[in-house]
Amino acid sequence: MPPAKKRARAYDPAKIRAAVLAQFGNVREGVRTLTEEQTARPAPLGGWTVRELAAHVTSAVESVSRGLDLPEPAARELALLDWPFATAGRAAGIAEDARELAARSPDLDALYARAGQRVAERLAAAPDGRLLATRAGAMTLADHLVTRTVELVVHTDDLNRAVPGLAIPCDRQALAACTRLLADALAVKAPGASTEVRIPPYAVVQCVQGPRHTRGTPPNVVETDPLTWIRLATGRTEWRTALDEAKVSASGERADLSALLPLMG
């Protein structure tokens, strides 16, 4: 795991809380429209079904309420910018949990209702600095909620790609937080200032060792849209594919990010 020497940007805790609840609500509304045939479709996650993916989204949010139900850890173990690199190696266990949850939850809307109620109730009384245990390590509630925007936005896109015609909207604050966290993770993984990565309208970061840019147009520039960036950072899209489809523009000898992606497995 690369050390998170870069200082994490500030996120407004109230806006992040609202974004998590709003995006979870958006996913619930989309999932409740799915037919049994649609939930049996394969999801773009290697062996998952749409039903399993939909169930997993509730588990991703329930991690907040589960953590708040447990005793508070003695010390913080994980900084926000460490989180993207702490997710590797857990895919098999997460998939098994999703299959079990989907199997015992025939009514997905009821599952979403319970999860939404629990997280809203527990967040109402929980301070932002409260530590909670997560799969990756103890972190503050405020930081963990930022990571939930990544889970929700990424899996919203997974669901939309899996089911033709499904168009679950993305809360703007959730999309912004997800984009920014993954952009900052790139700067942690490849520290430097020779390449500027632009993801308008949400993020601009400098990364990659080399001659430092000081003024004018940077010699190495990568630009893409938020959704393409999120797919690249999480391994949903390959760098070469995004270039070939003109979803990414890259200029300069240090603008090839293929060796750095994905950031999350």
C-alpha cells in the first residue's frame, strides 16, 4: 500500500452525509423497477448477478451502521487516502457475502428499506470524528462516508451497464467526492508534478515524477470525464480502450497512465 503522504482534501461532512443517503435512495428507486429476469442478468463484476450486485450495495451502506453498532476502536488505523489501496485482495470474500445476502433476501426493496432506515437513524446521533471498524481498518466516520460515495457511484454505474435501459441518476455531490478521492489516490500512487490530470468539473491533480511544471500549459496533460475516470481507476475500462474511444485525451511523454491503473482492484 503506498503511504498517504499527500494531505487529504477537505470534504464537507454534512454534504457527504446527504450525498450518501441521496445516492442510496437513487439506487433503491432504480432497483425496485427491476424484473426478476433483469435481476438474474450477469453483472460486469465477473460471476455476479444483478441481484447480487444490488444486494451488495445495501451491505456497502450498512457498513456504516454496523460500524456504529460496535464499540469504538481505540485508535485510527486508516487515513482516507490509504483506503483505495486497502481494498485489494478482498474481492472473493465480498462476492461470497453478496451471494449469501441476495439468497436470503428475496425482497430487495425491503432489504433497501431496512438498510436505509438503519443508516439514517445511526447517522443522526453519530459525530463525524467517531472511529468505526471497517474491513480495511479503523477510520473516522467522516472518512468512511467519503469512501461510501465511491462504492455507491461505482456500483450505480455497474447496474446501469448491466441492465439495458436502466438509468439510475448520480447525485452530484456523491459523484464529485468519488472523482476527487480517486484522483487524489493517483497523486499518492505516483507523486510528482510533471503530469496534470484534469477531470472537469471536479478535480485537477498533478502527479508522476519528472520536470516540475511552473507556468503556462503543462507539457503532460491527461483529461477525461468523471465517469470515464472512475471506470479507469476501478478497472472497469482499460486505458487503451478509453484512448481508442476518445474518452481520454493524453498529450506528452509522461501522459501514459496505463502502468498506474487501475488504482482499485
